[in-house]
Amino acid sequence: MINPLVSVIIPCYNQGRFILETIDSVLNQTYQNFEVILINDGSTDELTNDIFCRLEDYHPKLRIISKKNSGVCDSRNLGINSSIGEYILPLDGDDLLAPSYIEKAVSILDNMPKIKVVTCEVEYFGFKKGKFILPEYSLEGLMGQNLIVCTSMFRKIDFDEAGGYNENMRDGFEDWDFWLSMLKDGGQVFRINEVLFFYRINKRSRNRAINQDLQLKLRKQIYINHIELFSTRFFNPQLSFEYLNLLNSKEYKFGKLLLKPIRKVMDKFSL
């Protein structure tokens, strides 16, 4: 039997009402040399656990791992470390792939060795609809914000060299942190100019629940995790004299007060 070239890694925590649709979007790919590793991350929802029991013989490409709840970082790391494929595609348990995503991503990695990550255009569905627009990739841009969706394909060897997903990012922004680990020493990102990934937005999506204080904490952790990278390009603005003066200025405080109601509206409709 030929080993699968691609491993699709799907952590699942209490997403039973969506998981079959997600799995079927993988099984219906135009490219079929893949395995699916589904991780039950200690789900407490009865529906989810019932579905996992029924999934044991659902499809020969599907392999199930069950464990205690420890978050998405540990689940992805466990799934990838247990995988056989040369190429990895993470997928959350409520999102969907277009039928040709794996085929097109594999073709790029097969023929373009300098490419480390293959991504695509993204469309929201569910609570929020529309296209998810991200700026073009650059390492400097990635240092300021996440420019790559979690469901992007990469080589397992690059995952190993990056050290996997960092457990200290389990509260959020783990994808952003991981891409920095993988790309800090070079490598290109290829974006397929076609919507091939569908990102479900729920009213209680994890990214929507990240408040401003937690965002600041996670951004600081990213800086600490990659301080050598940041030091080669930028100083730490939070430690600069000018930054502290700005924070304490009347103009800054007044502007922040004026923008507060606008930010509340933006946060309501943002990730």
C-alpha cells in the first residue's frame, strides 16, 4: 500500500454538529492520496462523543485519536507527529475545503521547492459571510499581523524544524506564532488566487472571544517567543521613551476615549 502524501489534521472539541460536513469536504477532494487524522480533544458534548463512536468505521482514510482536553496546539502537534504524510494540512473541526484545494496545493509544493507554505483566498460562512481579505505576505508584514490562515499546506519537515505549535499560545494566535517560527529563516509563501477554504464564523468563535487585554498578552508572548527575529528588524516599542510619552499624553487619552464606541462596534463584527 502506498503511503499517503498528505495528512489532514482535524482537532475537534465539542464540534460534533459540524464535524461530518468537515470530514466529507476532505473525503470529496479531487486529489485522493491523503489520510485524515481526527483528534477528539476531550470533548464533553454528548453529541460529539456519540458521533466519534460512529466514526470508527466511517472511512478507511480516517484515523481517530482521543485524548484529554489540552487545547488546539497540543492536538495539532499530536496529530502531525502521528501522521505519515510528507505534506500537512491543518483543518478546524467546523471549517470546509473546496474540492480542488489539496490537488492545487500539492502541485505547488511538488514543483516549487522554495515554497514553504501554500495558502489560498478565504470566504466566511455561518454567522458572518463574505470574503476574508488578507494583505500579501512579507516577513515584515507577518511580524505585525497574521497574514496566513491556519488551513494552509506545508511540509512536515518544516514543521519539525519549527518545533511545532508553541504550547504557550494555547489561548490564541497559535497560527500566527507558528508561521513566524517556520518562516523566520526564509522561505516563500504562495497564495492561490481562488477561494478554496471556507471559514465558519460562530457567535462564540474562539477568535471573536479574545478580548483586548488577552490580545495584548498574546502579542507580547509572540514578541517574547521571537525576540531574536524582532531584534534584527525593530526595537520593542513598548520599552521606548517615545512610546511611553505617547501613552501618557492628553492627546492620546482623548483620542482613545473618542474611538471607544467605534471600537466596540468593530469588535462586534471582527474575528
